[in-house]
Amino acid sequence: MELIYHTPLSAEAQIEHGLTEPQPLAMADRVRFSELDILHHVNNKAYLSWFETLRVAYFNRFFAPFFDGMPAPRNVVRNANIHYVKEMVLDEDYITTARVVSFRRTSYIMEQQIWSGDLRATMTGVMVLRTPDGQSGYPLPAPLRQSLIERDGAVAEG
């Protein structure tokens, strides 16, 4: 199966391209020259950009519809832990994934991965929804919470 860039991949395509378990959102791209460091490996900053790009796509696709007719929340990265597993080089195809593993009243934990035949990097981030003015927490609507449980297998904490 041909790898399609910048388009959500089916569970079948994810497995065929090396993921051990399909994720709710996965998209492919290719390493560009501008993403390399002086040693011709992918610069750590590029991984952060790839994770952010998919995190925004995930929010727009799976969170934003639950806020229709309401003020849009700010989606803030509170903290993130990144583990670089194996280097990447120019012209490698890769797949970035995202899923929510747990959530609380105004926050959630997102797990992301980068695959290129095998696992290359992981990131676990604590995300917090804030009111549009940024002054207080913005609760996840009940239907959104339910969709996280059903689609991602997320667990409600607290």
C-alpha cells in the first residue's frame, strides 16, 4: 500500500507501515533537508514541530466540533516529555500519531509517536483547556469526554 502524506491514515495503512497498534489519528510525511542538523540527522526541533502539527490536527478534528456555538478554548501545552528512540535521516517517510490516554475536568494527557518502519520518538503531553481570556480552566464537555473514552480508550481521572 502506498503511503499517502498529510491525510489521516486508516488502521490498515498504519499496520501495513509498521505501527504495532492503530491510533485514532496518524498522518505521514517525509523528512526534508531543512529538518536536518549538522550531522545530517533530524534536528530535535523538527520532532517537536511534527508532534505539534498533528496535535493541532487532532484538536481541530476531534475536539473543535464539541465547542460549536461556544467560545473556543485555548489549548495549552502544560508540559511534555519526549523520548528520542532512534535517529532519522533525509527522505525517510514517517508517520506521526496521536491519542488521548486520560482526561480530567479541564485537562487531558496526549500520547504521540513517530514511526518510520519502527518507533523513532514518543511524546507524552499534559494539555490544559483555558477560557478564551486564559484566566481559568475550561471544562471538557460531557459528549467530548465520552468520545475520548469510545474512540481513544481514554480513562477519566479524578
